[in-house]
Amino acid sequence: MIKKILIATFITMFVAGLSLAAWLWSEYHRVLEQSVVTSQIDSFEIAKGASLNVIGSELRRHNININPYWFKLIAYQLKLQNRLKAGEYRLEQGLSIPDLLALFAQGKSRQYALTIPEGWTFKQLVEVIQNEPKIAKTLDYSNPQELLAHIQSDYSHPEGLFFPETYFFEKNSTDKEILLRAYTRMTTILAEEWQNRNKDLPITSPYEALILASIIEKETGQASERKQIAGVFTRRLRKGMLLQTDPTVIYGMGDRYKGNIRYKDLREYTPYNTYVINGLPPTPIALPGRAAIHAALHPAEGNALYFVSRGDGSHVFSETLRQHNNAVNKYQRKNK
């Protein structure tokens, strides 16, 4: 009788064990396929050094219904337990536990965009960075030399050194990281363009090219005119003529500029007033794009020494002062 009881007990336990194993196997596959993110979560953060337990707790705090046991088991089964990367993530609706683990292991954290338009000044760039809450502020912008030292630059003035384009970054990226990327991009592009420059230019260094490019950038937004304007400035430099370009006057006026340039502003000395100083100003006056840099190093041939705005974004180019004055009367003074 005892033997029969033991056999029956063993069979019962064996069947129960098989049933449990079958249930666990079924449950494992159900969990693998089950969606645990029922609605999009725009911001989920994993702190640096967070463990699986901490990540699981944080997921549940965001109302993501995961079982801690299965979360850890699947992480180990996929060999991802030590590969989950810190960062901020957007969790799309419908993600399963394996999807979440893969997302975190790939480090596909949420990206933000910082757009630097061509022709902006360094001051405008700084204002945008300082007003961007997703960027960690680490630099002292009141000390340009210290700032430049942080990005390993040998220049003494930050204007013009940062390439204008869109930069993507993760939350809590530092301003230093972003500025270093923009500075590296500019130095790379400037070196490439300088290497392929025309050989008979009146500028003697990449930095002078950057200065001239910044003036071209501020003078026109028309792609078709950049090389023409570069040609005018190149010829004036060769002849020893003053550049006489309004954007340099405006830059030299700084905060005193209120939208209009008066005659006395044109006559006032500043290091940037090209109606007064010979040659190029001491630094760039804006952040030039690649097209402006290319134009500065590949100016159009011709005889024009002057240009004036038509008021629609385009310009009239003239070879003589008389022609230029006529164009000024027509388009600026509105005398027919």
C-alpha cells in the first residue's frame, strides 16, 4: 500500500512538474511577445550606472507593466544585462520587454536638435545654447580666451569659428561638447577649402579666408551672387581700395546698432569699419557656411568694383563709380 502511495505521489509530482514547466514555457513566450508599453512615453531616463533592478523599477514607475523576474531573466537570456546604456529614451507604444532591452542596449536615446543658421554671430549662438534647457552649461562665456582654451583653439576671438548647421545631441550634453563639434567641423571644412583654393588670391591664410567669407555671408543670401561679391572684394583688396561693406560697420557698432546706419557711423573708427580701415577687419563678423567659404576662395572673374542692393535680395554690380552712383540713386534713393 505504501509503495502504491509513493508511486502515485511521484506520478502526481511529475505530472505537476511537467504542467508547471509547460506553463512556464508558455508564460515565457507570452512575455516575449506581449506589448508592455501601452501608450507612447516621450521621456524615459536611465541614469548612469543604473542596475537592472533600478531600470525595472523606473519602468514600473512610468506605468509600464513588467514583471521584475521576467525582465531580468530575459535580459540575462539575451546577454544584455550589462549593456544597457544611460540616456533619455522615447518609448513607442507596442514595445515588448525584448524591444525595450534592445533599445536600451543600442543606446538609441532621444535626440534633440540645435540649428545654427548661416550668418549668425557667435553672440546669437551663445544665446540659443544658454536658453536650451537640455544642454548642460559648463563654460564661462564672459571669458572668450578661457572658452577657446576649453575647445583647444589657438585663436583669440570666437567669432566665425563654429560651423553653421544642425547638431543633434542627447539630453544633458554639455555646451563644450556641442561647441567642440561645431569648431572641429569648421576647421575641417576650412582646411579642405583652403587646400583647393585659387592660387592668386590677395588673402594669405585660412583665417583671412574665414573673415572674407563671413562678410560675403552677411552681404547676400543669394547663392548665385556669392562668387560675384567675392570677386568685387578680391579686386578691391588687390587694388588697395577700402572694402566699404555695411555689415562690418554694423558688427563694429555692436549693441548701438538700432537698424539704421547714419553717415557719422560710416566715418566713426572701429576696428571693423571698412569705410575707415584698410583691408580686412581683425576677425570674422559672423559664422559663414561652406558656400561662402568656397566663394571667398574661388571669386568670379570680372571688372566690377561696386555693388548695391536692389532691395529684393539681389544686387547690381558696377565697374565704375559713376555706374555705381546711378545704381544707388535708382535702387536706394529711388530716383529714376
